[in-house]
Amino acid sequence: MDSTRHSDRQQAATERRRRELLEAADRVVMRDGPEASMNAIAAEAGITKPILYRHFGDKGGLYRALAVRHTDALLDGLRAALDSPVPRRDRVEATLDTYLAAIEDNPQVYRFLMHPADEGRSPDQGFDVGRHSAPLLRRLGEELARVIGERLDLGPGGEELARVWGHGIVGMMHAAGDWWLRERPCSRAQLVRHLADLLWGRLAAAGDRLDGPGF
């Protein structure tokens, strides 16, 4: 029993330390974006780089931990927007706005997680930010596909269609958001309306599922 309690305390301490290191990494990423280095993160945390490696393995491991941290927060916001008790068009706009607000509010984090490597190459050799962003986008696409499948009656082949729509919408948000963040050709509200107009075809005509929460 004592050994079990000791093991639980050790695990809790390790998880707490890991959270502290991720918070330090966040601070550096918010300052440096894709140029954030393991040396800078270790210095921010007040530790040596080997200790950082002990917790995350390498910069790829740290990147994945930060990606999960920020993707979880983004998914919580997207789910809340999708489940808000307003008309469907308003929910679509709220969902688009949630994503765009996230990248506008934290542009350096966005660039670290999603920016192509040839535009923001890391000082740590061998780490390709662009290569690591694909799993994050796939996760967002699968989550949105699940929500669409639960809320809309898409008829025969609906599961396949939901996955196509989920990944397509995420791809659209990512590409349009990346372009918009660089050029700012219009306000965020205008971009949301334009993207919602693009989606507002078959999505508007699809019926709600009788056995689900609706959309």
C-alpha cells in the first residue's frame, strides 16, 4: 500500500512538472513562434536541456504535447459553438469564428503548430514543423466529422459524407485562416460570413437526425 501511494505521488509530481514545462514552452512559443528552440524553452523553465529531453524526448515530442494541449482547448470551443442553442447558420458562423479567433488571438502559437517549415524553420536541426502539423489537422477533421454525423441525417453513405465534409471544412478553415492571418484583406466577421456562404448549400438542406441532438 505504501509503495502504491509513493508511486501515485511520484506520478502526480511528474505530471505537475510536465504541465509547468509546457507552460514555460507556451511562453517561449508565444514570443518566438516557429523559431522557439529547446535551449530557450529550457532557459525559460530554469532547467537544462537534458532535463527537458527527459520529459519529452526531443522537440518533436514537445511539439506533440503542445499540439494536444492547444487542440484540446480548440476542440472544446468548437463543440461549444456547435452545441449552442441558436439557428444552424448561426452555429456554423460561431464554429468558424471560434477557429479564426483562436489563431488571431495566438498567432505565434498557430505559426509554431501549423506554419510550413520553409517559412519558419526551427533552429533545432531535423525538426520540420510542417510535417508534424498533418496529424493535428486530421484530428480536427475527424472530430468535426463525428459531430456532423451525429447531428445530421445524411442518408445512405452518410458516414463517408460526414468524414469528407469534416476534413474538407477543416482544410478550408486552415487554408483560408492562414491566408487571412497573413494578408488581413477583410475583418474576421466578414471572413466568417464569406466562408459560411460557401458552406451554406447542401448543409442547409440536410435534415436533423431524429435520434440525435440536431445541428
